Amino acid sequence: MSIKRLHIGPRLSQVAVHGGVVYTAGIVADDPSADTVGQTRQILDRIDQYLAEAGSDKTRILSTTIWLADMADFPAMNSVWDQWVPAGATPPRACVESRLATPAYRVEIRVIAAVA
């Protein structure tokens, strides 16, 4: 069975597709100067883009992991998430507090989804 990789870099690929499943890397905001709401919007927009490129969409997400630099940002992140995630297709999700790659990052999200 083949593996398809998208947005391949020297250290990691942003997306891998194998066996009818899409796996994303942990995605952070392009503009980390944005607040938690802004960073979350940027990340979810990128997830939409990556899933579309891989032949999937947010209704087919199987699992999500969210890392927050500070759990105090949980309500702000959820305010964007709740508007983005489709009703009736909310995936299993874990959300934890963790130190992220740089202090400017407030949110990092990774998804696993089925190919449409």
C-alpha cells in the first residue's frame, strides 16, 4: 500500500495519506503574533486546506489532538472550534497544556481523518 505525502519539508511532511486515512502534523499559526482566537482560526483554515488536498474534509475527522500553551486559553480556542466543527460530526478530541515550540505559539492542532 502506497503512502502519499503532501507539503514535504526537510524535517517533516505536513500531511501523509495511507490506507484511506489522512494524518496531519501538528499545525501552528502562520502568524504567531495573533491571539489564541486568531491562531486557532489560522490553524483550522489550514486543516481545511490540507484535508481538501488529501481528499477529505472536517466531517470525516476521526481524532483530534489540541495542545495549548496555557489552559486559560481553553475557552478562547473552543469559541473558534465550536463554530468550525460540524454539528453531528464532532470527533473524539484530546486537549492538553504543553510548552510549544516557541513561546509565541498559543495553539497546535493535529487531526486524523478518513479519506472521502
